[in-house]
Amino acid sequence: MFSFLFQRSSAEEHVARYVIREHDGGRSLDEILKDKYVQNRLTPEQQRRLLDRPEIIEGISGDMLEATKASIAAS
């Protein structure tokens, strides 16, 4: 009935792939999340949700992920 509440947007899918690709290229997660590409497509809430995605968690070290979550929460 409320399954639409848990669906991910296609923007989130695209940004998740972008974040992984850029991080694999050597950029920091914090730097990637400040990109206009990310900022123009996701709200701060969507950015926080992005950091909970399994593929993001798998691709990025835990310490870096926690520090980035904290910096988003502070904004």
C-alpha cells in the first residue's frame, strides 16, 4: 500500500553510480557530494539516504562514510 515511500528515484540511482565511479577514480566522498551534479539532483535528505545504500557502503570505507554523514547533518 505504501510501497511508494520506499522506492528510490531514478535520480538517486544515477547519482549513486556517479559517486561510485568518481570515488573509484580517486576523489574523496566529501568532494563528490559537493559537486553541482549531486547538489542539483538530490536534497540533503536524499544525500543522507544515498550514504545508506549497500553499493555505496561497499565501495567506500566506513570511516570516510561516517565523517561524510556527520558533515551532511551539520549543513
